[in-house]
Amino acid sequence: MVFRTRRKVGRAELATFLSEISKRVLRGRRLACLITGDAELRALNREYRKQDYATDVLSFRSADSADFAGDLAISADRARRQASEHGHSIDAELRVLILHGALHLAGMDHETDAGEMARAETRWRKRLDLPNGLIERT
């Protein structure tokens, strides 16, 4: 598992959480996670999704590896604002974003499925003792 951050976050705790997500949600498949800011997420979103705005989490699935699920990019700036809006810590929000992104890496897509990802996110959120997820907020 690769974990890079350009922001001040609970690095050791998030690395442990990423490892748990890798084992439990992704069934042992590895993932890489970059925690950065709005500017970089906007650039990545523009380059890969042709959407010119900052977003909170982007998932990039690996197409050619049985043991590597893919990459996540998370905006700590957005996570901080969302944590404040929803009354929990930035570390809790980063965990919510990691879970959401990991479910995308597992092949789920809340924009096209019939609620499958929303149900999975709710189940995992409860198991992992996380606050409301992204899908539930919309």
C-alpha cells in the first residue's frame, strides 16, 4: 500500500485505516492514496474526467492488476470543510472519503447502479463506525 500526503493529517492512523480497507473492502487488493489540496484535485478532475472543478475524492481503478485495486486522490481542503459542515473531525471525513473511493475501486458506481453502492457504503460505514457517507448526504 502506498500513502502520500502533502497535508497535515493523522498519517499513521490513516495508513492503518487504508490497510484495513485494503483487507476488508478490497479483499486484500492494495491501493494507493494521495491526500492533497483543491488545486491538485481540480487539475486531476479536469484531466481525467473533463470536469473543471475541485472534488473531494477521485478513484482510478487499475485495469491490469489482480492484486492492485487502484489509486485514490483526496482533497484535504474539501475534507476539512465537509467535516466542519457535518460536525465531525477531518480524520473521520478522510475515512469517509477513503471508504467511498475504495467502493469505486471495487467496481461500484452510485451514479449508475440501483442503490447497490449506497447500501454497501451504509453497511461498511456502520461496521467501521463512520459518520454519514457521501451518498447519504445528497
